[in-house]
Amino acid sequence: MLHNDNEIEIMLPRLVNESWSNTLMQRLANELDQSEVVVLNAEKVVWISPCGTILLADFAMRRLLRNKRVMIKMPRHYDTAQYINNSGLLKITRSTNINDAIDVNNIQLRLLRKMEPMVPESLSEFIATQANNVNDDEKYLLRMWITELLTNANDHAKSDFGFWVCGRYNPIDHNIRICVADSGIGIKQSLVDADKLPRNIDDKKAIEKALEEGMTSRMGKTGGLGLKHISSYVKSHGGSLTILSGAARIYLARKTKRIIKHERYQGTIVNVMFNTKTISGDGRLPIDQTPFRFE
């Protein structure tokens, strides 16, 4: 809606999370090229997931590339306001120079032009410190699958813009969330180009194929750790894996699999969540029994 003659206001929901991604993506796409200042009204927001953070940050960066402004009305909720500031999202919206918009020393939210080997280690350390009960074995596994997600985005996306990574721990529900997103060619096109899938396959089936063990678009190579192993890991820890690519979204949890049509996304979003309560006390699996082990 028009806030005044020079502003367009986007009211953000109370929870800016994956369930709102379709609606949020549509609204942000509609306002991307508007000449007026776009105001993200976050006054009522009490939680922003890493996926939501990336969608908002990506929108602000793309507006900045067009020499157009984005502003945020900060939340009344103190912790959420602190998160917007500490994550670097506020800095992006206040920047006038795209080279200054991303703080390379801030690990919570990063836009990477290429794979940076220290990012997975720094992010896993940051998240583990926040969670306060992630042991060294699980921290190692966390670092390895963050590396896999970032390597996939780096190798397969073919995006000139780069790829995002964002992580956050929610102490209320003991959940760690990691999101990696790129604006590249998408899972379907990546596998089609590598002659792994026929051209007439749809986005839903392409994502399902990408979840098969050993599936990769790396020419002449077998798959890496793979989305299948990451899925097994998070499900064993009471979590979920959500993949959005093209016009499809797949949600996987321990006993749940949902495949739905979605607002088309230019690229791929992978969102991972798991509960840290499952890696402490009696619920912890020894390193040689975890479903995501390395041999």
C-alpha cells in the first residue's frame, strides 16, 4: 500500500518464516522496480527465520543495484529488533553503496560471490555457541553439511549475483535454522544441462531426483555428501528440510513429505532446521551411529 506520496509500505507478518515465503516473494517481486522508496514495516514482527531474512536482504540488495531505496520500520519486539541489527539486515537497507552493504565480518548473514572455506566453520561455531549444547562431534557434522550446501550453490547455481547463507538459533524452541539461497538456474536446469534428467521433467520431479543418493550435476563426478544425507541427519534430530526451486517446494520431516506448487523462484532455496535437544543427554547418538557419518 502507499504510505505517502514517495513511499510504498509492505506490512510484514508477525512471523516472517517459510510458511509466508510464497506471499512474501510475490509482494517483493511486485515492488522490486518501483521508483518510490519501499518501506518494510516490521513493527509487529516477533520472529524472522533465516529464509525470511535472506528474502528481505536479497530484495534490498537488488533494489540497491537499481539505485532504489529500501527502509525498515523496526519491530517493537526487542529481540527481533536486535536480530535485524546484528544480522546485518539493517545495514543493507541503510547502505547507499552495494560494496559497503555486506559486512564480511558478520557471519549471521552473508552474500558470497564464491565459496569461502572459512564460512562454514565460522557459521557452525557461531550457531553452536548460541545453542550452548552442541558437542564437538555435532559441530563437525554441522560444518560439513553447511559446506555441502554452499558448495552446491557455488558449483551448480551459475549465478552472477552470488548466493546467500544465513543461520539462526531460536532458544524458545531449541531449533537451529540454516538457509542457503541462490538466484541461479535452479535444480531442474542444472541437472538437465548435465544430461542427468530429460528436458520435459517438471520442477517437482527434479527436486525429488536431487534428493536421491549420489545425484549431482558435477560433470564426470559422483555426488558429494548430498541432500539425502542432510535430510537424514535433520530428520533424526527432529528437524526438517525444505527445498524451493523453480515452481515447486518440497518439505521433508521424519514422517512427513509435502510437495506443493509455489511462486516461481529464480534459483534454489534450501532451508534446514533441527532441534538441539536431540543432541544432548540420552538422545544423543554416538558419532559412529549418526545417520550422517563420514568414512
